Amino acid sequence: MSSTPHTTEGRLGEVRFLTVAEVATLMRVSKMTVYRLVHAGDLTAVRVGRSFRVPEHAVDQYLREAFRETA
């Protein structure tokens, strides 16, 4: 099969997932802000049970795009 995974990291096993609290700390915002970004579709996340996990590359991409908009 020649299809490439959707992630920029390559294989799913190589993707590092962050908790909402970790993303909030990294971005220096509240957890509620992270939840809003996820629910608005601005930040990619995977639901695991009742919580969310955010791929690290999604945070990097969001911050790069946000930086470009302010520059």
C-alpha cells in the first residue's frame, strides 16, 4: 500500500501526543482556551475516552500559522 499517513511525523507510533494541560502550559494559555481551539477545529486533537490528546506537530503547526498572521 503506497498511501502516506496523514501526520507530518510519518508513522502513527512516532507521533508524540500531549494532554490538554501540557498544551496549555506550552502555549501559556488556560486549558479552557485549548478546549475552545479543539472544539472550533483550529487545533487537531484525538479523543481518548473522555479526554483529548493533541499531536505535538499540530501544536507546532498552529503556533507557526498564528505567528505568520501576526507578523
